[in-house]
Amino acid sequence: MGMTFGPMAALLPELFPTEVRYSGASLAYNLASIIGATIAAMISLKINASFGVMGVGIYLAINALMTLLALLASKETKTLI
């Protein structure tokens, strides 16, 4: 979870212009949390039923790896605004 939420807190505000930074970051964060938490919970339940707790751990590790890869692939944002 830390590999996902740590970089997200630094990246989200940089995606929006100063005039709408707080609103844009908070709306993006909250909508993503609602949608992501719902889908992740349903997937985790299915994986747990099929593969047990170890399967859920592998699922979380894969998500953390995808977050790291997305962060490494993202461009520097300090020159965008």
C-alpha cells in the first residue's frame, strides 16, 4: 500500500494547474479510491476463494510492481505547469 499511496500523494497535485490543484487532486483521489477499493475487494475475494491468502498476497505484490513501473515510466511534471 505504501508503494502506491506514497508516490500518489506527490504526483497528484502536480497534475493540475494552481487554480484548481486542490479540487482536482481531491476529486481524482477520492473517485479513484472509491472505484479502486470496490474492484480490488471483489477481486481479492475471488482470489482468496480460489487460491487462498497467498494468492491475495501475490495479487497485492503485482499491483505494487505495476505502480512502481507506472511511476518510473511517468514524465517529470515540474515543467508542465
